[in-house]
Amino acid sequence: MVRIIKEHYSPKYLVFAYLIFVQFSFSANIDTIFVYSVSMDTTLSNIIVIPENYKNDSTSFPVLYLLHGWSGDFDNWNSKTDLSAYSDTYDIIIVCPEGGYASWYLDSPVNPKSQFKTYVGKEVVEWVDANYRTINTRDGRAICGLSMGGHGAFYLSLEYPNTFGAIGSMSGVLDLSTTRLVDGIHELLGTNSRVTLDSFSVFYRLNWPEKTQPFILIDCGLEDKYIHVNRKVHKRLSEMGIEHSYLEEPGNHNWEYWTSHLETHIQFFKSSLNWKSID
């Protein structure tokens, strides 16, 4: 089944007013955490947002992993929108991992310092579960990203199907051959082989093991340069009979679109996974 979402869950002006209210009503804690990577032999910075209710009891909380795009870093989302308001409103932990300047969330076969599939999909998740009260099951985790991070959300879900129960892609570059940055991806992979490139591209890998298919939300602006790629993935998923939700609205490949759609993704995850803190 395919759900075509035609509008946000809430009118935008109400969401904006509500976030102004919660900004002064809640006080989620935003920290920088330093997570060592065995795979890259280095320590990297990540943002974590802990809801106010975390300190009030001993319950465990769902976690949203929020990925940045190409040329970005771990602090992008935190600098562009009020993550504390979302953390408090929905009682979730939000983690913004460092994903590298142009890693595409892959493990490079030729660069030992670019192993971001392992780092984000395994090492950061394990560290967060070990150090915070999380719901440490796949239904307790969602992963979402923009542009390169949209590809990353899909790719990490495919590589770690038992880790994430839901994925969201905003303006995702879901076919790596379609980006002007493809030369950098060839360098990352150590070859300009189209066969190799496609083997890492999520468009050609849309097949999860039995009973591990996540809830999926694909979201792209009508004026976005990657709208055709997102429509292509939507069409392929439909042809394969893979249930997913698809949203396109007026907007471009920019932070105005991504920040205005973040709550739509959080509400989708909360509804799909029945998110709530548990004892």
C-alpha cells in the first residue's frame, strides 16, 4: 500500500506558534558527545538532545537519528532549528551524528578514515544505547536525513535492517549516479565503475530481509533538483509492492524546506512505531 501525503499533519502557522510556545515552556538538554570509532581509530563529535522528562523518572525513550547532508556536519540540524522543542514535545532523544563531509554514509573500500556506515549505523547507536536510557529495539529507533543524509537513512536501514524501524528521506539523493558530485563518490569508492557505483546506490537495493522492512517516508520539494529521483524510487517501491508514504510539496533543495518538514517526519515515526517512553 502507498500513502500519498498531500499536506502536513498540522497547519504550518499552528506548528510555528506551538514551537514558539514550547521554546519557553520546556528545557531539553543539548550536549555534544564524543564517540570513539574503532573502525576509523578516531573520536568524533555528535549532538544529542535529551527531553526534559528524561530526568524526572526512570523510563526509556525512543531515539531519532538525524543525518546531515553533503558538506555538512553534526551541528547542522542543531544550528538550523530548535531540536529541543521537538525533543520535549514528542518525548524523544534526538542524535545528530557526524557523517563526514562527503561520506555518503558508506564504508569506503580505499579510505580507512571514511567508514561512516559502521560509525553511524553501529558504533554511535551502540554508544548511545550503552550510555542513555533508550528503547534499544528497532521499533525504538528511526533514522532520517536530508540530501546525502536521505541516501544515508535508506542505506543504513538496508545495511542494518534490525536496527531501525522507520526511515525518512528529505530531498534524498537516492540514486548516486544522478548527482553532479559523482566524481567524488568514484574517488570514495576507488573506482569509476558504474557497476560498483550502483551496488552502493539505494535505488538498486530496495529489498529488506523478511520481517525487517521499515516504515518509509519519502519527502521532496516540487522545485528540488532531485524530485525526479524521488519519484523514480516511489515508482519502484510501488511496483515492488513495498508499503511506503510519499510526500511532495512546493519547495526547493534548501533548509527552509527541510526544517519546515522535520515535524512531519517525527509525527510519522511516532505514529508508525507507536512511540512513547516505557518503564
